[in-house]
Amino acid sequence: MKSFITALIIAGLIGVGSFFYGEYIGNVADEFIGYNNEIRELILTEEYSKAELEAISMKQYIDGERFVLAMLTDHANIDNIERNLAELCAYAKEEQSHDALAKCEMLDVIFKHLSRNYNLRAENIF
């Protein structure tokens, strides 16, 4: 009986931890998406210097969350975000709207991937 209760407690802790883990990843992904949407709007209105500043702010946010993200997600995802964000900054600086918008779309896919693939769901378990 003690083993069963211990197993239930452990399962409960895993469930609660997974919930908070998923909430954190979801909140970070939403924050990333918000930054990315703002950058996209600035590029569409040809405010490239503001878009570049927003991308730098996004990079600073990523740097602030790096420690926790490195523990919770795949390092390749973080590297991929940083690489695409660096390219986005360069395109915004050079006022290359088509390339910058393409990078925004790529970042959207990555951010939505974070939110979907790191939540506790049956499809992610099986």
C-alpha cells in the first residue's frame, strides 16, 4: 500500500511540475510571438530602425531567459532562434523588407513549435 501511495504522490508531482513547465514555456513563446508581431508591423510600415531596436529588445529578453530555457528546451532551438534573430536584425538594418518578413515568418514557426512541443500532451508522450 505504501508503494501505491508513493507512486501516486510521484505521479502527482510529475503532473504538477509538467503543468508549470508547460505554462512557463507557453508564456515565453507568447512573449516571443508578441515581439515578433511588433517587429513585423514595424517592417510593414517601413520603420526599420524601430524594428531593429525591437529585435534587439527581443534578443535581450532571450538572453534573460537563457538559463531556464537551456534547462527546459533543446539547445538547438535556442541556437536556431538566435541565428534567425541575428539575420532579422541585419535585414532590418539594411532595410530589406522581404527578407526580414521571411525571417519573421520563420521565427513564428519556431515559437509556435516551442509552445506545441514542450507541453504535456498525449501526442507528445506517445
